[in-house]
Amino acid sequence: MNRIPVILDGDPGHDDAIAWMLAAVSPLLEIRAVTSVCGNQTIEKTTYNAMRICTLLGITCPIAMGKPAPLMAPPMNAPSVHGQSGLDGPKLPEPAMELCELRSVELMAQVLRESETPVTIVATGPQTNVAALLLAHPELKPKIRQISFMGGGIAHGNWTPAAEFNILVDPEAADIVMRSGIPLIMSGLDVTEKALIYPADFERVRAVGNEVARVVADWLEFFYEFHRRLGYPGAPLHDPVAVVSLIRPDLLISKDLCVEVETKGEYCRGATIGHDRAPANARVNLGIDRDGFAALLVEAVAAFGEEKR
Ligand code: BDR
Ligand code: CA
């Protein structure tokens, strides 16, 4: 079976890390590159986290550092959610690899050029790197099969009443992606806030007993603590839904919509507007089989076996 070639672009981040864990064990995906972006923390911190996560998970593809700031806006981080390191919680192994000498846009371009089949980009942070790639290498667009991203929300935001964090950090980048004509799969807050993993699930994950299971259970606990204080009954695993879209689309309910990004509004900058007054540009996930998703998570950590891979 031919695996789907993917580039993982994110700002890890607890939920990015869990998304990459799902990608690493899926027999359907082949990870060709990992690229960091600034978002949850500075580019230095998210890059270091990306390398530590890949070391833990046994991901051996090239890892490149991404853009240090959004295309036009000043950087914005989320230490209240992910801590000062951007990935607070369990101790992680130090990076076992060197950082790629190319920066993210050039590594992505190289992977696209060299791939015989179009590559899927999984974007789980602000879309700065992806937009920069499209601006720098428009000729490579046909080599991008689709972009599966976590970002936005048709019904509401989380960082402001109207905007979700990933889109709010770099609305100009998201606007470029949305208008790119590349097939998009959007996993926004509409679905990701339903992808709740409860404390009882954390224990199912921990009970698997291997190193990855212990780390993932600790990440879940850390990530939940912020959301528990806001009244959530579980940890909303935003970023993993962008991977579920590729490996278990049967768990999702979606609708094709035209999604546009507000880049100018005083109150609504970063909002994603979904409508059917123009041709659809995105498959927008709106619902998820929560129990199936929780079971997938437990299965995935179990796939790491008894020992760290
Ligand atoms: C998004 O913001 C980040 O904090 C998470 O990693 C996720 O990508 C949710 O709004
Ligand atoms: Ca993220």
C-alpha cells in the first residue's frame, strides 16, 4: 500500500505533539519533513520541542526551523495554555538529531520537488510557513495534494470571541492559504472542542504502560488543567483532528463551505467566515465520534509497544 506523504508543520505544543504521535504510528502516512512555526511559543522553543518530540516518537525525517514571526503581525504566544517552554510537563529526551540546514520553506519546497506524488501538509499552528511557501514557490502548488489544518471556527473563536488562536496569530497567512485553490480540510473549534479526552481516558492511555503512553498521559493532564479551569469536562484535542481527517475520516462529520478570513476587522480580525454564497474551498469538519477518537488515541500509544521506539 502506498502511504500518503505528509509534511508536519506545527508549533508544538501539547496537542501538536499528540497529533504527531498519531501520524508517526499510522501505517497510512509517511512523514517526509517536520517544520516548526512560531505560535504557542517562540520559534526557538517550538523548534527545540519539535526535535524532542521527534526523538521520543522515533520520527527520523529532516526537521527545519520555520519563520520567527507572522507575515505582517507581531508575534503572539500562548504560555497560559502550554507553559513557558511551550511544552511544559513531563521530562523529554534531548534531541537525538541535528536541525536541518535548510529553513522550513526551503525544506518543504525540496520535499515537494522530490516527491513523485503530491504531498499533504498538516498544519497545526499559525499558517505562516505554509503561506510563505506558497508566496516563494507558487510553481509547486500542484505538488501539494491538500492542506489539512487546525484553525479557525465557523461558530466562534477562543482567543477572542470571533477568532481562534492559530488564525488570529497570522490572519494574512491564513488568507493566502484559504485563497490558494489547494484542497483544504479545516478542523476548527466547531469540531475540535468536541474532540474531548476525559480524565478517565488519560488513565486508559497511561495504563498502556510504555514510555510514549506515560508522556502522552502527562501531556493530557497538563493540557487539561488549563481547560478545566475554564469549565471544560476534558482536554479539547484540537490539533490531532487534522491528522484524524487523513487517517480516520469516518470518525468525522463535515460540510463543504467557502471559508474566508477577516484580516481587517477591529473586533473580528482572524475570524473565519464559512458560507455557501461562493464555491466551496474547504471540507470543514463539524462533528466527531468522540468515543472512536478516544479509542484511536489509546490504540496509537499501544502501537509503540513496551519500549520506546
Ligand atoms: C490551537 O492553538 C494552540 O494553542 C493549539 O496547539 C492549537 O493548535 C487551538 O486554538
Ligand atoms: Ca498547535
